[in-house]
Amino acid sequence: MSESRRMLAEMADPLFAELGPDATEESDGARIDELGLPLLLVPEREGGFGGDWLDALTVFRLAGYHALGPDLPAQIVGRVAEAGSPRQFALMAFARTAQIAGALDAALALSVGYVNERRQFGRPLGKFQAVQQALAGFAGEAAAANCAAVGAAQALDRDDAAFEIAAAKLRANRAVEIGTTVAHQVHGAIGFTQEYGLHPLTKRLWQWRSEFGNDAYWSRELGSKVIAAGAEAFWPDLTARTG
């Protein structure tokens, strides 16, 4: 992480943690505006931060980690893409991917902490092999979502990111099902209570999974492109994008 990106995270993280899921644009939006975050991607010559998409990834991911109430990603994207355009749709799909990655990391951290504190049959839940295996699978899904989000951000900074965004949103969507299932399995009933921190995270995850392209939508998008290009082009096209 670059020094400027680290400073951006250190500025945004404590505010998002304080505001949390119960914040609203009406009551708390001004505090976000004071940091200039909605202008993150606006060029410096126009009074903005002049940030890139990896900077945006940092902010979007933190917004997801804290299940931030106001839809800051929509404000940031709205400054650089026309309302309702195909490009805006794709950029918001990337934003939701990053938020999903952050929220999965937060849900995983809560789950690991809970099973290490909760005892059953005289020992922590985290000592049971079945629980360890389930959380290892969850960790793999969270890592995959984060890697997909990074790949999409890097592609956006190269300009052409249609394939990477489609693949990233689809991969993140699929991680939501496994991650939220494991999180609630290890927490039991407490995970569904509104007072506990897992509830707002999984609520947001299920919401973000369906927004700006669900599993079926992005599967069709990717599949149609592969079919149109032909089988012989699949591997060369893929390696050209990742080389």
C-alpha cells in the first residue's frame, strides 16, 4: 500500500467505524463531506483528490467493513459517471464487489473472535475441527473476493475493465453465500439479533449481492463474451488480460 493510500485509510477508517451502519446521509453525510471523500476520483484541477481506482478500492472496502450507512460509493462514482449510464452500472458493480470484500473480512473477524471465546463441552468452539474447517473455507472465500476486487481496480486504472468487473462481481457474489452461511452457523442464534455486529454485515452482504448484477446476470455476461469469441480465443484472451 502506498503512503498516500495508507493515509487515506487512516483518515477514513475511524470515521466509518464511528458512524457505522446506523448512520444516515441526512444526519451524518456532512461529516463525510468534510473529509472530501465524495471528490476522491475528481481530478485535482477540478478541486478533487485526484485519486485512482485503487484508492477508491480502499475507501469502498472500508465502507463495507463497517457496513457504513450512507452509500458513499454511489456518491463517489456519481462524480465521474453520468447517472444511469452503462459505465456507472459497471463502476457500481465494482464498488459493491469491494464493499462485499470488506464486509466478508469483518464477518470473518467476528466469527473467529466468537469461536475463540465461546466454550462448549469445556473447550473453545474454535478448537473443534469442523469449526476450523468451516472458517478456513470462509477465509478462502473472503480472500478470493478481495483478490477479485484488487484485480478489477487494477484493470480500471488501465482503463478497460469490463471482463475483470464481471468476473469480480460474480466471484464476490458467490463468496457471500458461503461466508454468511458459515458466519451464522458458528454464531448460532446470537448472529441474527439486531444488537450484534454480524446482523448489519450480513444484511448488507445479501443486499449488495443482488445489486448491480446478481449471479445470473454476470454469468450471462461472461458466458456470452466467451461464446462470441470462440473456444480457441479463450485462453489467449485470458492470458493477455493477466500478463
